[in-house]
Amino acid sequence: MAITIKAHRIAYMALPKAACSTVKQTLAKIDPAYGRKFEKAGAPVLNPEHVLYPTRRFRPHRWEALEGWWRFCVVRDPAKRLISCYTNRVVQLKDLHNSRKLIRGAVDLPMDPDPDFFFQNLVAYRRAASVIKHHALPADMFLGDDLSVYDRVYPIEELDQLMKDLGARCGTDVTLVRKNKSGGGLGIEDLKPETRDSLRPHMAREYALLGGYYENPLQ
């Protein structure tokens, strides 16, 4: 289901770990209905943009119903997006410490894995923690398997252009305010060869969709 700004006929499909927090916060500024949505949601204090504009999976029939709207998405290099799942959700936010399955010992996995262990056991961690599953699912689950359905696809490196385009459509200046920036320092090349091998099928699927924007480093 798309995130929609009815007043401006804008529709956005969010991709986790691809500047979705930043884009949602921007949309909140140009959405005339934001105040009403905010009150209706109970005035959430923590990350209200995610409460009001939840990230959901792609549904073709719902997307087709928005024909005539300006429809866009933001994409990110798949390797960097997956690494960000680890550096942000596992290292920075300690999300695995909130997994009931891990807390109860129903799944025998460390809560603070090193990157090689995490990625070699990515499938198991996705099963153990819904937040990891959400952020590590392939991009096509959120964007669909055909990017031609979008009026514009913005690589994350072109967020400034997205702000300009949003401003032009809304008749106002839109300023980029980056949010939820993930910690850096780790790259796909830093992982062990066997770890990279375990990720090849996942990465092949990702780059099959986004190969027009990014080159697969594991080929």
C-alpha cells in the first residue's frame, strides 16, 4: 500500500533502509492533512512519521488504482542497504535484544553477532526477529518487480533532486533533513569470502531489479 498525499496527488512506496525516514518526514511537512492524521493516531511521540505513513509491501491492484497520481520511490545500493540493516538495527539500536524468541531461548542465536555470523545466518535472524525480516526483505517486496510503474525512481544519492521535485509539485520550498543515519565503516568487501558467497543469491535477486542503478559487487 502506497503512502499518499491526497492534496498533491503524490504516491510513494517506501523501501526500508533507503532514506524512508527522511522521505516520510519530508512528506509530513507538505501534507495538509498531517495534523488531522497526527491527532487521529493519538499524537505519537516516537517516530510519528512511521506511525502515520507505515511502510507496507507492494500490492499491484492498489498501485494501479493510483494511476494519474505522481508516483515515486527511492532506491539504494542493495549491498549498502543490507549492511545498513546490520549496522543500524543490530549494532546501533540493539533490536535483537527485543526479540522474544531470542530472549526466551527459543532460538539459539547470539543477540550481538559479528557481521559475518549475522549475514551467514541471515535467514535464521529474519525468522527470529520481525524487525530484521522487515528491513532485510528484498526490494521487490516493497517496490514490485517492475520499476517502470513509477514516474520517477530516485537513487538515494539524488535526494536533493527529490526535494526540488516535491517542492515544484507543492509550490513551496522543501528542505532535506536527514534522519536515522546508519553508522558507516563496514562494507560488503569487509566480509569473509564465505559470507559473501552466502549472500550471492540474495544479492543477485536485488541487483536483478536495481541493476540499472547499481552494479553488483558480488558478480
